[in-house]
Amino acid sequence: MSSVPAASLQIPMLSIPLKKTEDVDFVSPLKSAIRTTYQEDPDKFVQEIALFNRLRQDARSAGPDILGRDMLYRYHGQLELADLRFQFDQNGIKVKFPWHDAFSSEEIAQFSFAYERACIIFNLAAVCSSYAAAQNRFELVGLKTASNYFQTAAGLLDFIDKNFLHAPSKDMSNASVKTLVSLLLTQAQECFVEKLLSEGKSGNLVAKLAAHITHAYRSVLEGFSDESLEDQFPSNWTDIVTIKSKHYNALSHYHRALHSQSTAKHGEAVAYFIAAESLAKEAEKLAKKISSTGLSFIPFAKDSKSNDSSTAALANATKTLLATVTEKKTQAAKDNDVIYSEPVPSADVLPAIEKTCIVKITTFVDLFPNGEQETQRIIGKDIFQVLVPMAVHESSSIYSEEKAQILRSLQTKAEAALEETQASMDSLNVATVMATITKLTKNPNAVSVEVPPEVIEWSNNLKELHNGLKSDELLQSLSGTKKLVCDVLDESVKALDSEQIECENLRRQYGDLWTQSPSHSVAAKFRQEITQYRSLYEKALISDASWISVMDGVKADVDLLLQSVSDIEGALITHVATTVTSTQPPKPKEAPVNLLEVDIAPPPSQTPASGELGALGEQVLVDELNQLLAQIRNLKTAIKADLDELKQKVHNDDISQLLVQHKNKERELFDIELKKFKPYQDKISDNLRILGELVSKFQNSYQRLAFSGTLKQHQQRERVKLSLISKWRDSYTKRMAIEDGIRSGRQFYTDLLDRVMALSKNINEMVAQRAQERDRLVKQMAARSAQASQTVLKDQLARLSISSSPIQATPPWQGASLPSPSQGVPATASAQHGGYPPSVAAAGYSAFPPTSQAYGYAPAGVAQAPHNPYTPNPVQGFPPTAAPQAPRSYDQAPPVPARPGQPYGSTGAPAASQYQQYSGISAPPQQASPYGQPAPGAYGYGQPQAQQSGHYDQGATQRPYGWSGPSGALPAGPGYGSTQPAGPSGGYSTGMVS
């Protein structure tokens, strides 16, 4: 059985014409809407508005091809997005959209944005139908493309019918759209029939499909004849649809006859052939009639085979079908008469041919393999996406809060589980214990006692501190300074005593004529300071004794820490081994062994004591615990990674554009979008559950380590080791505190020596001045006595000149022995000693210069000595004219170099609180100067000044001396520990240096 050639069935297809429109300007209306609705500067959106305006112009010129399709769809997509942001109607943005009817060309204009969208969709359907009709259906690709685009065009028109009511133009009315949809779907099914015929298919399936085409075209004809659509469609459309209806009816009967022949119903087959021939004749007759008009229904032919006129192609198709049917009918009738002799039923009693429809309405998205992704690419980026309506902002905030709740819930749950796991591991000291037991199980005999880094640091600090000296040697270095302090104080007392004796001797000699002030009033303040300094000195000696006592207690540990690291490690290993061995219970005395009663047993290393695991059991347990630990660590890492990924996904999730596109469907959109976080929720929850199970299993296995004999022995060694290190720590702390005390004590004694030296200098100067004063007074009285003698002698001579018997008068003091001027000058004031007491000068302590040099000048005739590091620089801060020029009277202050802010000659008194820091004794009280009323600061009675650049000043703020170790390690009481601020006192200028 031969089938109808496919080439003869390529009949023309009908396509929908495009609607025409006029140019529309969006610039001014959109600028106004942006300014009023969003309170934005419209000048910022000039490019966006121009782009939107250009999209409509492109849509006006769209052709029946892929480019025209994309231009229309892009403009429609941007229209949808703009409609969600702007109100285009009579009450909003007034833009008039003029469109012409696709069939009558009647112009209808409206302000409605929906009207603009409907017209664009209609044109998009028209382009799809034209593109389908222009396909080369001689090829399978062309057939498939044509069928798909006919169905898509039908879907676009159906969308207009369902979403845009009360269409203003006839071409988009309900009746018109329904008729066009039926026409397009029927033509899509034609493509399927053509495909089957091109593949050589025949029989009942083709008959059913062709029967449906016949039925569908009858419905289209009914739509053409609808009263509401009168004169809308061209008359030749009616003719074409009528011809195609009869043609496919004939084709349906022809293939039904072929099916009957295949089922040995030869009489029935002849009847279907007869009916098919009758229908084919009718179709061929109408086609001939129309072909004379020369109309074309294929305006976009793609190859030479499609260049024939549509009517000629249709006439050829009907003619070919008629010839084929007639030939098959004649042959079937002959065969039936000669061979089968079956009755031929009439056409009225033939069974109706079943109808099968295999086409449906499809959307525009269905055209593309990637669907939504491809259509979004065509639409492009939302032109006005920065303009988000307030309602969308509110909905987006609600959605963000729901996302945050999901994330917070998971984070809280995960963090609690992870923290609980970590706390459990920390409480069991898992990391340290597992590292130790793993090492010990691999080598049970390895006993490694490493020196901790802190002990090495202590050793290095002590070595740097000692620098080859022992602590007792450092203490002994203070003894020289202590002796000097004591000697200077003794010499100062001797100088004051000698001066007082000389003064009182002359007072007894001259009686009331002796006008020099008593020594005790002048020396009172000096003696008071000497007393205070001596008290400080004695208190310091007591503090030194306490440090020495502490030093004796830590000397053994300090000497060990001063050794090399290897020696320290050896001592630590020896101590641990000795202590652990001494604490082991003694082995029971072995009883005599009866070899007959000895059982063969495993080696002792494999036979655990009562309750212990044994070497093999320990190894198995350690491997199990390490495996569990690895699983726990990996699971924790996975949970954290999942949380971070979820957090990033939540942070980057923005559905603002979806909310714009799904207006009034926010709740449904929320439910759909939140489902994408469900896999993370399930995964994290499952991992947390597994983590809890692993931790519980690990804890149960970890408790069995309590029966590990190896671990017990190691823990005992560790306790002994930590105990010894703790003892070393205590000794190191005390040793460092001792060093701080020694350093503070050295500074204290040095400063105290400077002060007593300054006091000694002031005393020597006072003694020297009073000696000069006594010499002057003695000389004055001697001169006065001589003058008085001459006056008496003159008076006597005068009387002798008047009287012949002169009277010999001898004054009562005549003949008395007066001391020489040198008797009032004590030996301690001799310039050859530089102003120091003879004992100090004789001691040969080169570290201490003459007191005159210490204060920046030297008396005439006295050579400068080397500079003392504990005294002011003789050059710094003093003018070159500071040296005394002439002897001063006793009512002048001694020439002492000036300190910043003090008059020349002041030394500054020690602060009371500074002495209390070391000895607890108050400083001498402030007294008035016995030499008159000096300027503020003279003899140290002014306030001490802060150190300034270019001037010597040791009265700086104090730092506390003494103990820095743990409380209770040393006896409390007065010592180096006081931190009281400095205050003024008399007699010297230097303060405790920091």
C-alpha cells in the first residue's frame, strides 16, 4: 500500500497580520512620575528613560523573524516591570497609546497601560504565526519549528483572552481571539500530519489526526461567520479554510480505507475510498476556483520550493490527493469484486472516524530549551530596578526577618552543641591526655621529662642577672657604701663638737663681750639631720638582714637554675625517678616455687593487674578514641562550614525583583523562596545529632582510661615534676624580688651617702665661717683693747701735764692673754681636704670628690678632683661665676650651687617620705636659718624642684624600693617597700633618684 507523497501535501498556512501603531514619547511623563512618586531627581534617569523609549520604537518596526520576536518580547517584559512601578492610566501617567486594528486598520487610542501590553502580545503572536508559516516544512526541523510556533502563538492569544477583558478593538475581542487560537492550533496539527506522511506513516493514526483537523477547521469557519466578526477576516481566508477542511476530510477517509484494507475489511475499505474520492473532488474543485485569483498565503518563502503561489500549491495538493484516491478506489473495488466479494456499505452506515488532537496551547517560555533563563536574557536587566516601591521594601523586610529567624535558630542550636562538646573535651583534658597515652602506648619504656620553657626562661634571666656574680657578692658590694655613710656621719658630729668647744671657750674668756651666737642654736638642725640619717641607716641594716635570710632559703634552687639546661633536665629526671621509685609499694617476699604447681601463663606485660587494661587493651582503646576524636573534629568542621555557607546564602538572597513581579502574592512567594534553605536546615540538624552521639560514645570509652596502668604511672611522674617546678617558681620569684631589693638598697645607700656628704659639706662650711667670724671678733677686741689702752695713756699723759703727780691707772683687762685668730679655725675646715672631714679624705675614696666640686665650684687654691657619678655634674647648670669670691660673715648662707628654682647656695632637704621608704623614720623638721632669713630654698628649706634640662636635680619622683615577690615571703615592717611621695627637709639638696 502506497501513501500519498509528502511533497504534494505542502499546502499553505495562514498567519496573523501585525497591528500598527504611532510613535509615543515616554520622556516627560516618566520624569514627572519619578519626581512625584519616588522623590528622586529625574535627571539621574535620563539614560533609563531614553532606553525605555527606544524599546517601543524598536517594537514598532519588528518583523516576522527571530529579531522581531525578541524586540517585542523584551519591550513587553520591560512594560510588565514598569507597570509595577508606575501607574499608566487616566489618573496616573497620561500616555496615549494609538493602535490600529490588524484587519480593518481602524485606529483606537487609550491611556491604559494594559491596552499597550495586549497590543504588544498580539503582535508577538502575529510574528510567531508568520515565522511558523514561513518555515520550510519539507524538512523535519521546519515542521517541528512551525508546529511549536503555531502553538506558542495560540498561547499568546489565549493569554490576551483570559487576562484582558473588554478589548477595545475587534481583532482582540473574545470571539476573534478564540477563532484565531483554533486556527493556529489546527495548523500546528497539520504539521504533525505532514511529518507522519513525510515519514511514510499511514493508517488509522493519520486518519484520526486528519479527522480532528477537519473538525477544527469547521469550528474556525463558524468563528468566521460570527455576527460580531462580520467582515473582519478576508473572504479568501474562508475559502482556504473550507478547502483545507474538505481536503483533510478526504485524507482522513483515505487513510481509514487503508486501515480497513489492513484489517481485511475490503468492502468497508471500498466504501471509505468512495467517500474520500467524493470529498477530494469537492476540494479540488474549490482549489481550482481560488487558484484563478492568484492570491498568495506564504509571504516569507525561504527556498525555491516555497516560491509557488499558495493557491497553486493548494490546488496541486488537492489534485494529487484526488488522483491517488481514485486510483486506490478503482483497484480496491476490482479486488473486492473479483477476490473478496464483500458487500460495500453505504456512506451513511460507515462508522465515524475517531478524532485525535495532539497539540495544545504553549507559552512563550516553552519555545526555549532553557526556559525562564533564556527569556530573562531576552528581557534583560530591569531598567528601573533602583526604583523600588515602598510596599516591596516592606515585604522584603518581612522576608529578611523570616530568613534571619531560620539562621538564628540553626546558629543557636549549633553553637550550643559545639560549646558543650568543647567544654566536655576541655574538662577531660582530652588533648593532653590523648597525646600522652598515644606516645606511651607506642613506647611504654620511654620516660621523657622535658624542661618546660618557663624554667628555661627563669634560668636565662638569672644568668643575665648574675653576670658571673653570686647574690652574696652583690650584697657585700653594699658594705663599702654603708661604711662611708657611717664614717661621714661620725666626722660631722666631731666637727660640730669641736666648733662648739672652741666657741664656748672664747665665750667663757670674754664673757658678755663675746657676741658670736651660741653653737648649739646654729648646729641644732644639723644634729637633728644627723640623727635622722643615722636612724635611716640602722633601719636599712635591719632590712638587709631579712633579705639575706630569704636568700639563704632559695640559694640551692637558684644555683641549680644557674646551670645549663641539660643539667637542669638531668636534675629534674633524677628527682622524678627517685621520688616515683620511693613511693612504690615494696615487693612482697617471694615464696619458694613449686615447679609442679606453676601454670603456663602469658608474659607479665600481657597480664594486667586486677582491673587494669593491659598493654594490648590500652592500644586498642587508644586507637578507638583517636578515631572518635577524628570523626568529632571532622563533623565540627562540617557544621561550621555549612553554617557559613547558609549565612552567605541568606545574606546574598534578594527577592526584591521577584516581589515587584509578584505583586499581591508575597506569602506564596515567601513559602517558595524559604524552601531553598530547607536542605541546609536538615543537613545541619542531622550533623548535630550525629555529633552528640559521637561525643557520648567518646566519653564512655574515655572513662576506661582510668584503668590504664601506664597512664597512672605517667600521671604520678607529672605530679612530682609539677611539684618540683612549683618549688623552683617560688624560689625564682623570691630571688627576683631579692634582686629588686638589692638594687633598690644600693640606690638607697648611694643616695644616702650623697645626702650625708652634702650635709657634711654644709657643716664644714658653717664651721669654717664661724671660725672666721671668731678670728674677726678676736681681732676686733684686740684692736679695741689697744685703742682703749692708748686712750687711757693719753688721758694719763694729759693729766700729767696738768698735775705734777700723775696717777698710774691700769685697766682691768690690760695684760690679759687673747687667743690668736687661728685658734677659732678647726682642722676639719682645712682646704687641703677639699671640705671633707679628715677621716674621709684620709680614707682615699676616690669615688667621692671634694664637697666643693660636688656642688659645682672649688675654693681658691684647691684643685678639682675627678667627678663623682653620684653627685651633680660640676659643669652642668651652674654659671662660671658660682665660686665664692670673698669671705662671708656668719649671717650669710654658705655658698652652695643653686638648683633650678632655688637661690644660689641651696641644697634642698631630703623628703620625709623618702626616708620612711627604707627605714620608717621621719625626716628632720623644717627650721628657720640661724644665719638670718635666707631666701626660699636656701639650705634646702624650699620645696624641691623637678628635674629640668641642663640642671642637676636628684629630687625626681620616687619609684618604690624593695619587695616585689609574693606576699608573706618576707617579714613586714619598715624597709624598702614604702611609696610615700617626697617632701621638703633641710640640709641637703639631692633627692632619692628613681
